[in-house]
Amino acid sequence: MAAFTIILWILLNLSHTLAEEEIQYIHGMENQISVLPDSSCKCQKELTKWDKLFVMLEDSQMKQNILQYTTDEVCKVELQSIHSEIRHFVANFAETYMSAIINANLHITTQMDKKLAYTLEEISETKVEIESEQKNILQQLLLVSQDLSSRLKKLEMAWQTTVDMKDQRLSLDIKKIVPENLETTLNSLATQLQQSKAELTRCQKWSDKHILPSGCDMALVFPMRSKKIYASVHPDDMTLSSFTACIWVKATDLLEKTIVFSYGTKRNPYQIQLYFNQSSIVLSVHSDTSKTVADGVAALGQWTYLCATWSAEDGNATLWVNGKLAAASSGMAVGYNIPNGGLLQLGQESNGCCTGGGFDRKLAFSGKLTGFNMWDRVISKHEIQYLTSGEDSCSIRGNVVAWSVTEILPHGGAEFIYN
């Protein structure tokens, strides 16, 4: 700004100087023209008034060029100085800004690490507390069961003594010896027996509600039969030429067709179905008429382990119930490949077109499901038996559907419970 002020001042002074010189020059020339003697024409050619004006203009143009050059040089130096100062300022500011960013990132990272460590510690403590509480509950149940068993034995012995006394038809003298409060004692024992029976019933109901198959820590609950209650399964790929599907089932009600799980596409909603038909279990592949049936093996209110296998190579299909072969057939959908792109659902028949639409309430499942796994091969008899009897039946997972790994979304009133 100071340089610009200096330049303006120089230009202003130069303009005043030029104006004064031009006026003096013109007046001088006029004076010279007026006083020149006639004899001067003999020495040199006399300059006209216009020649003198042109000479003056040339001198003025030269001075203007000199002034412009000087101004350009001053501006150039000042611009270079300003450019250097700006670069210096940007360099310092960038360094300060980057340092601030690095410090902020370091601070945020440190805080996040502390928060993560604190959260993990809380989760670990909560897990320990839950495990401790579960152990305490199981110990209490064990103590209650032992106490009830002891009390039942005492009651049984008391009743047996009473029966023996009646059978022996004691004489009148012996009857007199018997305490008069025997009837009161028997009534008290009967009351205790009824209380023990009620307590055992409550324990059994609690166990049925909370205890899951060995090795399983969560289950899907379908509280009622409804066309809105189901669970959708989302595997990566369902292209299959053979498969094994295993699942723990505890049904509360069975009708003519109660779906355990189904897989269908838009063209064919009956790609795979495993369902109950009253007390029978049915596996169908490719169509509702291509199926294998195991009769009279379903049980209500009890955990049952079902496995179904099928191979397109020879069409062999099997159904296993609690580790035992319940049904087998051959020639079912030979050479057929199950395509990808359909819908896999638990507790409801897949309509193949869209999730949650066009369901039938009569086909819905009610009860509990857990440990649903599927493989893209036919697993062996020994593997099925190990899954049934092993303590980690839910932790051995399939490569198509893996329980507690593959995404399973409950809908309607279906929900997960945890042991």
C-alpha cells in the first residue's frame, strides 16, 4: 500500500512538471519565433510552429516512456516482495494447521481407545456376572430338586407304612396304641405332597421355558400361529446340487402342514420344504409331490433334532430324528440343481416373490427353533449322530447357513431368546 502511494505521488509530480515544461516550451518557442531576425533563414531552415509542437510531443512521449518503465520496475519489485511474504505466511500457516490436525487426530484416537477399552471391560464384567447368576440359579435348582426328592422319599415311606398298617389288620389293642393324631399326620403329609408336586410343576415349566438343547445359547420363539410371524434367512448363495439341513424343533401345535423351513423362487416356491404333517415329518425337493415322509415321529412340547439330506446325483433323500434314520428314498429330483436367488424362511412357506407377503396362517409354525445349519453336501451318519448327542450341536455350523453367523431376521411377533 505504501509503494502504491509513492507511485501515485511520483506520477502526480511528473504530470505537473511536464505540463509546466510544455507551457514554458511553447511560450519559449513562440518568443523565439517572434524575435528571430530574418537573417536566421540564411543559417538554418526556420522551424514552423507545428514542427516545434511535434518536437515537444516527442520529448513528452519519451518522458512518459521513462516514467512508465520506472513505474513497472517499482511495481515488479513490490509484487515480488508481496508474493514472498504471502508464500512465507502460507508455509507457516500450513505447518501450524497440519500440526493441529495431527494433534487432534491423536487426541481423538486416544479417547476412542480408552472408550473401547472401557466398553470391553464392562462387557467382560457383565458376562462374568451373567455366568455367575446362571450358575447360582442352576445350583439352587439342584438343591431344590434334591430337597424335593428327599421329601418325596419320606412321604413315600410314610404312605407305605400306612398301607402296611392297614393291610395287617391290626388288632384292637394295637389300634389303641396307634396315636390318635395319625389322621392329622397323614393329612399333613398329603398337603406337603401336593405342595411338592406344585413346586416340581413350576420348576418343570421354568426349565421348559429357559433350558435349550445342549450347546445352544439362543433360540427363535414363534409365540402363536400367524401369517405375520416368521423369520427370514439370508445366506450368500443357495445354488445346490446336494444339501444337508439340521435344526432343533420344539413345536406347540401341529396341523396338516406346519412349515419348519422353506426355500422358494419366483418360478418355483417349492424348491425345498421341511414340514410336519400331524405326527409325520416331510421333506420335499423341486415340487410338493417329490417328497420323503417319516411317519409317527413328531412329538409336541419336546426338543427334537431333525436332519434332512438330498443329492441330485442319484436322488437319494433321508430324514433323521434325534440321530436315528427315520425315512429314506431314492430317485427324488434326480439331476436337478436348486437355483440361487430365492427366499429362505423359518416358520412359514416361502411364496417365492416377496418377503412377508401372501402367507397362510394355517401353514405357520408355533413353538421354538434353534441350531439351524445347512451344508452344500450330504454329511455322514456319524456326523449327524454327533450333532444330536454332542454338547456343541449349535456351535458346529454349516457352510451355507451357519447358526448365529448367517443373518436371520425375525418378523411379526417372532423373537430371539437367550439361555
